[in-house]
Amino acid sequence: MMQLLISMAFALAVATSAAAQTANPPSPPSTPTTSAAQPPAEVRQILELMQTPQVKEWMATQMKAAPTATLTEAGEMSALSELVGHARRHVEMVSGAAMEFPGEVETASEVVEREVAPTGWLLITTEVIALFITGAIVELLFRLIVPKPRIRRTDDEVVTVAHHAAANLLYRVVPAIVFAMATLVPLLAFNWPPITRSMAIAIAVALIVARFTVALGRLLVALVTLPRADGERQISRARGLFWFRRCATFAIYFAFGWAVIQLMVPLGFSEGARYFVGYILGIGLFAIAVEAIWHRPVEEGEHRSFTVSWGLTLYFAFLWLLWVSGFNLLLWLGIYAVLLPRALSVATLAVRSLHQAEAGFLAGRRIATVLLDRGVRALIITAAAFWLGRMIGLAADRMAAGETMLDRLARGAIGGIVILLAADLLWHLARAYINGKLDDSRIEGAITDEEKASRARLQTLLPIFRNILAVVIAVIAVLMVLSGLGVEIGPLIAGAGVVGVAVGFGAQTIVKDVISGMFYLWDDAFRVGEYIESGSHKGVVEAFSLRSVRLRHHRGPLTTVPFGELGAVRNLNRDWTIDKITLNVTYDTDLVKAKKVIKQIGQQLLDNPDYSPHIIETLKMKGVEQFGEFAIVIRLAMMTKPGEQFVIRRNALAMIRNAFKENGIEFAVPTVQVSSEGHESEAHAAAARHLSQRSNSDEPAA
């Protein structure tokens, strides 16, 4: 409120001076009764406040910075010069605060003395010690009451891995929750003085963050070092423990450093002093990072590269200099370049460890696996984006108001990241669900005909629905991102409609193919795995797209046929098929006996467990078809499931041949009789030649 009042006074003073310079006519004599001659009490209070040394100093600083702002708005100063000026002012502020830091420490000591005087140091010290040790004591008692869960050891290492993951999840996280709840008890139970309460809150937050850092870090180490199904480990345990200790030390040091900075606010330290202490504490973070780089473990056969070590050391030193210079955007971009890929990699390894365990937490749970994997990625990236916006000064209220172009672009960029991550998560969830349905509905596992038909329909429709869903999610996500960035999507949608109409007229064949395919699928004309014929095209349906179907011919060639060219479709795999067999027997055949023999063969086919599930009506003799020149033609028929008639027919023909031979039933073949008096030898020779030629002509071509 004080800053707002001073700003109003400064604006009023500037406006008054500008008006005085532009308005030259003499003013009339003032009278005590006019409101212009006697300013209100609020204005007099503001004018008196402007005479104080603090306000004069602030106004002088603003006047010095005004030309810079004017040049910036006018475009006379480059962006680089503005950044350099910002860094110079930031360094000057911090260096000035360093010179005044001893005096601020004395002032803070006096504030603490006044704070502690009414209650005494003994009580405050006791409360602070209780705040530090209560959580640890309660957690220790909890561990004594609730023992560590035992891991069932078996010969199967995969089962052990699954139980180990579940046991770690309970043993690491639950005690940390107990610690956090116990730490809050002294904070709520004691009557803390105002400044000491701020200190206690900062310490409690740092303790809870440190405890959860250790718990989650150990859980991640336990997960990423689990052996896979083949017995190999994703990361060696030594490497996992090394990076856990360094990262935990870094996070705990950062948490307590943050607590120190927060404690300086109620003690009256200036902003420059807080920056100065933060940069001094940042040297410790730099030292932890450098020590981890130079002592990082290497696997067998590898060697530690000094070039990489020196490069990372200089990189972290450069980040520290960016921090000191006040370039927060570049600082956090540099931090994300190192930290974000590693965080995503560790999260992926942890989820993969849970998924690869055969009896583990995520085994066989496709949706849970995708939700955890992509969900963790989305949370990490979203938190990084919002934190980056916070660090570069994009407060939530400013971003919501969208006061400047930078705010709107930043809000749109962060919102776009969230939208794209949500779209990615939604797409992977939908794809995992559809792929799971496709895997569970394989035609080979069907038992009944109804189940086989249902699974074939799913195998046909789900891939097309998956492709359409991908396009819809992508288009909606892109439009939402463009809208968040301030792009008017109404003209884009209208233009897309006009372009769509134009493309529709210019690509009528494609539109015809797509619409025809939709109606073929709506009519359930064919499914994946069925054999169809359409004009000169025939084969087994292998897959679909939006405009064509792929047919695999029984000899191997694959034909892609647009839906618009199919026309009438003959489906050879629906419901049932009747196979007819024609036999030629001699005229002296006992037809009643032949019918009985064929009936026995049909019963044998029904008794065969390989054929009976596919036979709807077994082999029967329908009767005499016709009397031929040399044989009686009889007709046989059977009804089978589509596609199964070929194997059953071959076996039935072999059984008929053997049964006819055993029962004295002869197959009729054409014969030629030639008679000639005195030329019997020539006649026999001619007949033999004729039969030989006839038999050669009846043989199938190679």
C-alpha cells in the first residue's frame, strides 16, 4: 500500500509539473472559499509525504531510470543493452547490500532480542529443539511398532522383484508421512511469537521436504536397480546409491537454504541482502554438483572423461554467474537442459521396472502403466513450465490479466505445454486401451462362432477408430494451443471449411472411397481375416485404411483396392458353405450299398475330433445325378464352416476310395471296344493306343 501511495504521488507530481509547463495563462486571484485554493486533506498529506527523505530518494532513482525506460519504449536501446543494464543494476544492488550486511545483521539481532525477551531463550530453544526431533522420535516409534515387511524369497527372481517393489513402496513412503504429521504437531501446539513462528514454519517445511526427498530417493533407487526378467539390472546399485546421496544432499541443502532466506524477510533484511546470502549459499550447491561430476562412478570397461568433467564444471560455474547477474530465464533454461532429461529418464526407468516384473504392480495393467508413465512425465514438465514462468516474474495474477504481450505469450506458451501434455496423455491412454482390446480379441482365441464374429468385427473397426481419434485429438490440441497464443481460430476453422469443400470437389474419388468404406463397415460386409471376391479382386482381408482395403491372395500377392472400386462383394467366410462332390460308378453298382458306405464315412468324419467342430451337416449321398455314357453319376454334399471344407473334402475323398475298394464298388472309366474279323491283333493294338492317348489327355498339365 505504501508503494502504491508513493507511486500515485510520483505520478501526481509529474502530471502537475507537466501541466505547469504547458499552461501559461495567469491564474486569477485565489480566494479562501474556493476548493482550488484550498487542497483537500488527502492531497496535503501526499505532498507532506513527498517531502520525506525516503520518498525523495525513491523519486530520484525513478527519474534516473526514466530515460532508460523512454529509450526502451522508443526502441532506441537494443535488447542486449537492456539486459546488460539489468545485470549491472542487479550486481550493484547485491554489492551495495554486501557492504551494508553487517549493519542489517545488527538490526536483525535487535529484532530477535525484542522477540525473545518476553518468553526467554530457554523456552524458544526448547520449542525449536522439539520441532527438530519430534518427527524423528515418532517415526522411530512407528518403525518399532510396525516392523519392516518381509520379502518372500523364492527361486523365481521375478516374483521376488514384484514383492520387493511393493514392500519398498510401503516401507519408504508411509514412515515419511508419519514424520511429516509429527513435525507439524509442535508447530501447532506451541504459542510461537510472530517472527519465531515464521522461522518455525520455514524449518518445518525444510524438514518435511528433506524427509520426503530421502524417502522418494531411496524408493527410486530400489526401483531403478531392480533386475529385469533376464536377471540384468538397468542401473547398478553402486551408481544408483551414489547419485541418490548427491541428489539428496543437494535437495536438502537447497531446502534449508530456502528456509534461511525466508527467515530473513521478517527480520527486516533488504532484498539485496537476501540475494547476497542466497548467492553465498549457492556456492555450496555448486560445490556439491562439482564433487558429483568428478567422482561419478563408471561401469566396467568405461573411463571417466576429464573433458566432460571440466566442461560440466565450467557449465555449472556459468549457471552460477547467470544467477548472480540476475538472468533468471537463462539460468533456469540452463538448469532444465541438465535436470529435466535426467528426471524424465529416471521416471521412465522406475515405471519400466514396475512394468517388467511379471507379477509386479503394473504387470498386465496397460492403462495403469500408461497413466503412471505419461502422467509422471506430464507432471514433471508442467511443474517445470510453471516454475519457469514464476522465476521470470510471470505471477499468476499478471498472467491471468494478460497485461502485456510478453505476459500473453508466456501464458499461451505455458498453457500450450499443458494442453499438449494432456493431449499426449489422452492419446496414449486411448491407444493403450484400444491395443489392449485388439490383443484380447484375437480371432485365434475364439471358441464359438458368435465370439469369432464379434472379435473379427473388433479387429476391423478398432484400428480405424484409433486413427480417427488420433486425428481428432491432434487437431483439437493444435487449435487450443493457437487460441491460447492469441491466434483467432475462427477464421482458421472457416477457411478450413472452405478449403475442405474445394478439396472435396477436386478429390471426389478420395471422398467416394472414404464414404464407401464407411458404408461397407456399417453394413459389416467383410472383416479382417475373411476371404472375399469383388470383380477381379479376391483374397483374405488383412487390414483397412480410411480409403482402401488390403487383400492377400491365396497365392501370396497383396492387392490394395480402394473402397470405391469394390462394388458388389462376395464374402466366402460367413455362416456356412456347402461342398458338393460328384462320383462316377459303374452301371452294375449296388446304389443302396454305396449309400450305406457313404453314410458310414460321414459318421466317421463326425467322430473325428479334428473335423467334427467344423461340420454342420456331415457327408451324405443325395442320389443319382444322371446316367452317363459309361457311368452312373451320383452326387454327395456336406455343409461345413467357411474355409474348413477343403481339408474335410480331401480326407473324405481318400476315405471313399478305400471304402469303395473294400466293398467291391468300382469307379467307372471310359472304355473303347473295337471288333474286326480277321484283324483281332490290329484291333487290340488300336484299342490300346486309343486308351493310352485318352489316359494321357486326362492327366493334368504340369
